[in-house]
Amino acid sequence: MKPVLAAWACALTMGMAAAAEAPRTAAEALVAHVRATQDAGGRPWAVVDKGTARLSVFDAEGRLVAETAVLLGLARGDDSAPGVGERAAHLPPEQRTTPAGRFEAEPGRNLRGEAVLWVEYDTAFAIHRLRPAPWAERRPQRLASPTPEDNRISAGCVVVEPEFFERVVLARLGRGRSVVYVLPETRDWRTLFADPG
């Protein structure tokens, strides 16, 4: 093989290998960063990707346990409105956002006595199971749909299938403190999380 062609083939091979190793999405980059830096501090953790409406749960060693589709806040946005925790049941549509960031989560119960994973207690932001809701909201159908476009319906919480909540969320994240990372959708995710480089 001629030297120029050999150099080109080598560069192409190296470029393909680098592309195969490089994270393809913000969620993948964040997962790689958390694993590399051990940011979760030896606790189980989860990543909520609002762009794909998916929740990924990891054990304390950073191994993927399971992932699932989720329902998210009705409105696009990455911040909770002031005082949202005190009026979570009466929020106008534009304030029903799923906040982004790194959260120290812990298990607990809501005002109805249901088990939830409090992501941020003061803003009433939790991961919880799918509950009965007005038929017109079509929550089970939204959760089962193949695309994320119709997964916006909650007041801001991350909602999962009851079986997944019991088998994965409670079993893996609900035994003590955990960390939940929620990727932003209105700004660059690196503004909330350290740049993995």
C-alpha cells in the first residue's frame, strides 16, 4: 500500500474508533462522566433524559439496571416556579415543568400516603408510579407510545409504570439516598453538569 493511502487508512481507522468510543448524546456523555468521576458517591443513581422521555437507573457501581419511558411535566422548561411545592396540585400549565439538575433523592411518602422517590422535596418533585387520571389525559397510552412527543402531561414529576416503579425505582433507588440527574432541554447541559471533556 502506498504511504499516502496507508496514512489515510490509518487515520480513517483511528477516526472510526474514536467515533465509536465517543458518547453520541448528552445522556451518554453524562453517564460516562458520572462513572468516571464517581459523582454519585457510591450510591445508586438515575438519569432522566427529557429529550427522549426516558429514565435510566444504575446501581452503585455504575452498571445499568434498567430503563423505561416516562411521563414528564406538561411545559418545556428546566426550572421550578417559585413556591411550586406549596401549590403543586393547582399549577397553571406553563408552570408544570420538570426541573433539570443534580438532585440528592430519598424515598418517602406523599400526602396520600403513597410511596414516592422524592427528587426534591421542597418543590414536590418526585418519581412515582402511574396513577388513575381523567380518561382524556390518556396517560397509559402516552407512556406506551413509541415516541416522546406525547409524554408531556404531568405537573412536573417523572411518572413510570407501576411495575417498573416497584421492581426498579423502589428496589434500587428507594432503599436510602440516591442521586438523580435530570438533563435540561432549554440550555446546554454542560451548564448544570461538569464537562466530561
